Amino acid sequence: MINKIDRKTLKESMTDTAIAMPIAWITSYGVLALMMNLGMGNAFFISAIQTLVLTIVSVIRKYVVRSAFKNAEEASTNRLAAR
């Protein structure tokens, strides 16, 4: 059981998930629509392409979100240190 919740980590996780959901849905739909327009009928191939694209997009998204939170933490630390 969780004894203590790290609120900063929870906030980052929730923010990342909230950003991820619409990005994943739009990306998944876009890849599916593109594959169907290209005449791809093989479900396994479409699934593999979607997984690859979603993984790349997820890594980029997570890097951006993590960098934003890290910069915010550093700015907060610098403000406190300046006092």
C-alpha cells in the first residue's frame, strides 16, 4: 500500500496522461485512415505500423512533458535560492 503520495510525480503523471489521450487517439485514427486509404487490409501490418508510430510519438511527448516539469522545478528552486 502507498504510505506517502509524491504529489509532484502524481501531477506530472496525470498531466502526461491527459495530454497523451487525445494525441494517441488522433494519431491512431490518422494512421488507420492513412493505411486504409493506401489499400492496406492486413490488420497485423496496420497494428504494427500504429504501434511503431504511437511509440515514437509517446517518447517525444514524454520527453517534452518531463523537460517542462524539470524546467519548472529548476525555476522554483532558483527562486527559493535567490531569497
